[in-house]
Amino acid sequence: MRILVVSDSHGDYNSLKKAIASQPTAEVIVHCGDGAKEVESLTTDFPEKKIIAVRGNCDWSSMLPPVQTVSVGGKTLFITHGHMFQAKFTPYQMICAARENKADILLYGHTHCAANEYDDGLYIMNPGSCHGYGATYGYIDITDKGDIVTNIVSIK
């Protein structure tokens, strides 16, 4: 199963669509915040995809939750934008929250800097910003054996 992970699209629906087009086998799209309006369009334009999203600090009137813990492909994902956990300073609070929720994968945004790490059983990914020059996204493959493979990709 492939999961497309995006964040911080900030109104750039074209870059978001490019990311989706480049990963046609992705069954799930996770948006890590600051793109609530684009998420609304995704549900209409891509009804065959499961869309999971959280509210970012720039999603002012959004009713999206600030955090979600969901099971996808037999793995637990802890999803947040990151601003509530001081992500621009340290990932420590988010990592603790993900571990408390028994997550296999922590997904966050907010910093606009892509990160792809592994820490003692926890995969940690920030897909970067899906907006503007140097835009990036991430994807996660969960294999039939339950293995996890993560990657960050530039949008061209």
C-alpha cells in the first residue's frame, strides 16, 4: 500500500495535483496541514482516494482536527501539523506524543523542511512544503510483510 504525504500547500493546488499525478498507485493521501481548502477540493477531484488531513496554523476557519491517530495498512499513523508541538524548535514533543499513541509512523509539517528519519522503531516524516520553489512531498510504502519504506520527492 502506498501513502502520499503532503503538507503546507498554502493554496498551491497545482503542485498538489502534480504530486498526486506522480504517485498514481497511492491509495491514501495524508495532508499534514496548512491546506484545508485544497483538502476540500481533493475529496471532490479524487473520490477514489482516502483523504486524511489535519488543521495547520494557517487553516483559520477549518473544522479539521489538529491531530489524528489512524490505522492504515496495519500501521498506526500519528498525524499533526506540528505547531502545537513546537516543531520548528524540536521534534521531541511530537515524538513523545506519537510514542504515547503507539504509533509506527509520525507525520508532521509546519517547518517547510523535508525530513525522513527513523528513531528506535518510529518512522518520522515531514514531507516539506508542497508549495513554491523547491516543493516536496513524501510517500510511504507498507509492504505485504508489514515493512515500511519512506521517501521524499521533489515536485517538478
